[in-house]
Amino acid sequence: MTTALIRRTRCAQTLAQRASMYRTRATATTLPMALLALALLSGGLRAQDLAVRGDVLHTMAGAPISDGVVVIRGGRIQAVGPAASTPVPEGMTVLRAPVVVPGLIDAHTTVGLTGWSNQDQDQDQLDGSDPIQPELRALDSYNARDPLVAHLNGLGITTVHTGHAPGAVISGQSMIVKTRSGTVESALVVAEAMVCATLGDQAKASGKQSPGTRSKAAALLRQALVDARIYAEGIAHDDPAERPDRDLRKETLARVLSGELPLLVTAQRHHDIATALRMAAEFGFTLVLDGAAEAHQLLPEIKAAGVPVIPHPMMARAWGPSSPFANASFETPRLLLEAGIPMAQQSGFEDYVPKVRVLHLEAAIAGRWGLSWEDNLASITRESARLLGLGDTLGTLEPGKHGDVALFDGDPFEYTTHCLGTVIEGVVTSDGER
Amino acid sequence: MAPICRAPVKAGPALAGARAATVAGPAAGGAGLQLDHGQPWRAPAQHPSTAHAEVPVRTLLPIALAALTQLACATTGQSPPVAFTGAHLIPVSGPELDDGVLVVQDGRILAVGGPRTAIPDGARVIDVSGKVIMPGLVDTHSHIGEPWGGDQSGPLHPDARALDAINVRHPSIQRAQAGGVTIANLMPGSGHLMSGQTAYLKLRDGRTLDDLLLRDESGRALGGMKMANGTNSQDDPPFPGTRSKSAALVRELFNRALAYRAKQQRAGDDPDQAPDPDLGLEAVLEVLDGRRVVHHHTHRHDDIMTVLRLREEFGFRLVLQHASEAWRVADEIAAAGVPCSVILIDSPGGKLEALDMSWQTAGILERAGVAVAMHTDDAINDSRLFLRSAAMAHRAGLSRAGALASVTLAGAAMLDLEQRTGSLEVGKDADFIVLSADPLSVYALIEQTWIDSVQVFDLSDPTDRLWATGGWGANDGPDSPAFLCCYGSAR
């Protein structure tokens, strides 16, 4: 018996309810529609064909639709609109819920690398042997079957930007996956998304190891980037004999310098944020600011640098005066948007409990402190997709995009609202009230 | 943060007697007890005059001094009643009321009721239409103020007192006020089988801990005993290496305390025969006598059953703390009649013992008939979001009434304070919060926190707001260093 068993019991109840309450069969209302449906049926409905109907449908690509429906075929959205005017193919399963939104997209987490039990065998987010290891790939550690991946999926999160954690100057790479179970390959969206760096207190090594100071951390990063620049020049040499041996570490950083891979820099304190901006200006890499607990002190500077921010999860602990989060604010997401700075929200990294934070439960606290409902939902759907470079395929419910949908029985941010089901590319990956 | 008319506070029986005499005197008036911060509480049902005759002669001088101070207080103004009108009232002890009236004065609730509730002449009336008023929150398990207990020298520290460690000026206490917490059980951590004595505090704005301590009529500071089992309290020797060893060490300690008492009893009035005082064993005897409730950190179902077994053997009073797998043994806990203070974490795991924790635990316990409170375990959960735990438990099956009681009256009962606080009832302490919306909604902002009818948090005050939201300077503590301020400036 596990917790999952209780959930299953409850699922069984809710499934029974859903059979009458939420799961309906589409009925053709007109003859032409029936003919159209027949035509579609002759093409055959497939596993990734599904419709989701919401009393309110938030496409995040326009105004909410009352009694709206999303039609998914082959895992991609075929049509979106009011149920009255959007035909659903005959025989297609229709899920129904009071509130339907795009599958939620976590702009930064470490789920799948930081496992459920928090024991050595499932903690692969950080290798302490070297402060600079950009060659470490996220998908070589990711466990798609970790219970926490299913936990997030069950709460409506369909896509995560996950990978190596803060805690080393460069801890490794990140990737983007769907929260479906199975292999990492079957979940993969982007294998190499960003390179993860840390500045400030969180980058410091213990004891007499380097880096022991902020300056040393910055010096190590700067030297690594200089080395990568020389390597990139060498690799481009006309004469193959003059080229250096392949070095995955430098190669990865060369891709950062070329702008191919953004550098995600976790920096909480204001002077660490300033260091990140300084180095981005110096080396010209694409910077994404992460954490940024004191971003509220440097809004004009961040805005001028044109850098997007993924603020720390709202419930990250403030601890006491010596903590990097001492001046963290529930208002940071709102202040960033008001300053015109692109912002997407995250669940972040936690080394104790909760072993994974839940994206919209964190974002909810920003909504409590003045971030508008629409901006808040955008920051975990449309804007997180954009920030991750996936604005064309994910983040809104529009034709052609992935059929990733989350179903709720109310406002997704509300404490007492339940997630009723999750759909990834037209496949129900979770159902039951959670 | 208003200035307080306060008698010179020195803990001890003499002061307690002095207060009894004071409240019996003419200054007390008829409307309610003259209570100030730092004063021991007396049950409303007990008329103070009965305590008057019991004051020993040797305490007369301090009584006189304290009485004079109190009289001075009273003449400078027994504060006028304050009436809050128009709010949705959640008394917790009874049905919710629309357009309610709450009247408080001098630390106590004078009246609670619907719109026709009489408002005393001279009352200051505060229109809080559209708001919600509920009792101040009671957090049965918190680490705000850094209340550490025992050290790493061993696994059992019944002598270590959290109250000797607490920093009342730590910003976490201000954050808890912003979260509506009015009473908290400040506990040492769980790294020992017995990590020390806990402290029950009222989260007043205090200069020293004495301003926050709750005391009984004898002046004794109220608190429980923190215990733990499972993996947190296991380590290399002298710590236990197994669960069986953990239980064996606890049994040995309890038996040692019983032997200590037997020696005391054999000695009778002969001081030469009495054992040397042992502060640790004295505290364990308080536990065995039921005068100090055990707050027992425990997660796994088998560890929970071990705690119940030890309780059966030694008869101590018990609150199960965290109780992550209590859903597996809910019927056994119900049969034992032991209350649970439950933690709610957003995801399971984080350690082996917590793999099977569930949002549904509180609801399952409620349905089994177990008394349920929630707690923050701050900094594990942020005190500013304490109501969130109740709401999330409600999401997963705890009734609305149970959820609201889980952070108020049920918690008060686990601290033996239910006669005094935890609900909006006439005669109880005026500990309450004013919210902008339903307390189980994420959008509800706690706008005001009142303790003993003194406002300790006001969201419209910029400094208080900073505690609530966080931001630049939010972790500097209630007063910043003097050298950062200018000379001659009034602060």
C-alpha cells in the first residue's frame, strides 16, 4: 500500500462521477456535421485524438471562451473555439471540466534529477568534483519514472525545463521534457536547452575548495569562457591539423558564446545579479536570470540589459538575515512585469522538502500579492514557452500547437481547486481529482 | 506596536499573587480583568476575588508595588471598548455569522454576535464591512525565533529549555504576526529523542521573551516537551542507531525519573535523604504527571505506534507531530484518543520517512474521529502562509469546519489553551485576525492581527507590509542597528 493506493481509490470514485459529469460523447447537431464526422472517421480516430471542453476555456491567445472546446488530432491542436461553432468529430472522446487551460510549463525545475527519496541514489542534480562542468547533460540523469514527475503531471504541469541545479559555478546543462512517464527520449522536447550557472553564496564550495568567494566564482567563470573562445577559434581553423582535440567542456561553452545556448545564471543577491549582467555584456552570451531574489533592487538595469527573469519560487524560504533569500519578495514577479521585463515562473530547486515544488501553487502567491490573474497564468504557459524558445509550439491553445491541456474544477491558483486531468499531445496522462 | 501600560515583570509566584490582588481591587472594574502584556492568564470563570485570600503574607510588598503600578495604569485609562462591525465572523466554536459584531476590551472579548449585538457606550467603532474576522491562529509546531534546545552531546535533553534560546527580535516572529499567528508552540528541532522543553508564546511585540511567555497562575512558563523518533534522532553513539535502541533509551529515562521520585518520596521531609535536584528528571516528572505535554515528532506508521506504546506504558499526555503516515493507522490513533498535529508539504518525499505522506492525512484522521491541527514547522512552511495548510487539507478532504479549527481551536486544545483562546467567545482573550476574504482562499490577505486586544500587525502600515510581502530590508529584524541611524533623531 502506498499513498498512490489512496489516490487510486479516490480516482475510482471520481472516475465514476466523471463518467456522468465530465465525460460525454459528442453528438452531431446537424447533418453536414455528421457527414464531416463520418469523413473524419473514415480517416480513423487515433490514440492522440481527443477533445477537451471547458465551461471556461483559457487559450492564452485571446479572450477566454465560454463553453469552449479544443479539438486535438494526432497530438496537435486542430481547432479551438466555442463548442457551439467548433465541430467535434463523431466518436471522439470529449473530456469536460469547469476550467480548461494550456498544459502548464515550468520555466525551471530539477525534477527527474532530484528524486523523490532525496537519497544519494536519486540525487543527480549536482556533481561536486569540479566547479565548472558544462558538459554534463541533463538527459543522462533524468528519471522519467520518478514519482515526482507523475506528481507534477497529475497537477496539470505538462512541460518542464529541468536539469542541473544551482550550487556550482557551472553545474551542467538543462533540457525540456514533457512530464509523461517512460524513457527520457519519449518525453524529450529539447535535449540541450541551456547551460546552468550560479553566482554568489550558492556557488561557493565548502572548506578550502574553490570558489570560496564571489570574486573567485566570477574569475573561474570568466576564465572558462575565455578558454572556450580560444577553443572556438581553434576549432574553426582551416587546417584540421591545427585544430585542438575535441573538448566537450569547451565546446559547450563555445555554444554559449555563439548564442546557441543561453546561460541560465542563478543569482539571488543584487550584487550577484549585477555580476551576471556585467559578464553578459563582456562576453555577449544570451543571459537568462534565475532566482533573482533581489531583482526588485535592479529593475532598470535588468530592463536595460534586455534580460528575461525566472524569479525564485515564491515559497522559497527567506530564512534569516544571512540567507541569499533574506530580501526575497512575493511581489517580484509583478514588479518585473511592471518594469517591462519578460518573466516566467518556476518551481526551482529544493534540497529538502518539498522535494519538488508545484509551479502554479508557487505562482499563486504572486497572484495573491497583485500579479494579475491573466499575467500569472501567462507566466506559467505562454510566457514560459516563449522564454524557452518554444512559443511556436507550446504555451497556448491554438491550432497547430501541441495538444497539451490541463483541466481544473476552478481557478487553478486557488488552494481548494482540484486538477481533474492532464492531457499531453492528445493523450490523457492523468485523471482523477487532485 | 502601541506603547503598553505594563507592570514591572518579574516572573515568579510573588508577581502572580500581586496580580491576583490587583485584579481583585477596585481598579479592575466590572467589565473585565485588567490584563496587560506579560501577565499570567486566569480563567474567566474564576472570579479573581477568590484568589485574594490566598496571597501569602511575604508577598505583600511586591503586591503593593505592583498594585500601585496597575492602579496608575488604570487611572491613565482602562482602554475603551473597541467594536468591529459588519464583518463576516468565523467564531470556530459556533456557526459563522454574517454582518457580525465583535467587541473587545482590555485583552478580552466582551461580545460576539450578529448585527443587533449591543455596542457599549464610548466604544471605538471600526467598520470592517466586507472583511472576515476569525480567531488568531495557533501554530502547534514552529521554529520561529530560533528556539533551539539540546546540543550534540547526547540524545536526551529534558533540562534544555527553548525559552533560554529564543530571540524575540528575530524577523520570523514578525512574519508570523503577518501570517495571523497569535499563539505558537516554539520547539527545539527533532535531532534528539528528547530535544528539550518547548515554549508556548503569545506573539506580542516584545522587548524580551518575558513579554511573550504564557504563564500559569503560579508563574510557571507554559510549554511542552519535544520528542522525536525515526531517523532524525538516530546517529553515531551516544545517539541511538536503531528504532529499538531509541525506544529503549526513552524507557530508561522515564524509569530513571520514576526512581528519582521514589527516592524523593522515601526521603519525605528529611532533606538529608532527598536526592540532589536533577533539573532534567524534574522536567521528565512533569511529563509523567501530565503537566507537560509531549509533542512527538514522528512520521512512519510503525514509529507512530511505538509512540502510542510508550504512552501506554508511562501514561504521558501526547500530541503526535507531523504524523505523515497517520492515515495508515488512523483507527489506532483514534482508539488511543491522541490528537495529531499534521504537516502539509506540497510534494511527498524529501526523506525516506516522508515518502508516503499525503495531503489527505488530515481528512482521513478527521473521519476516523481524531482531533486534528495543522502546523507550519516554520521554516519548513512559512508562517505567513499558515492558513494555506488548512486550505490545502480542505482541498484533500478535511471539512471546512475542521480546516478552520485545525489552525485555531484544535491547536489551542493541544496546548491546553482552549479555555483561553482559539475561538471568538465572550471572556476569551481578544486574539483575532481581520482578513480581506475567505480564510481558505489564496486571495485572502491578512490585514490585521490583534493579540489581547492590541493590534500587532497592520497591513496598511509600510513596515508591517514589508514583513508580509518580503523585500528589501524585510529580514533585518524589528529594530535595525543604532549605528545606522542619525544622532538625535526620534525613532
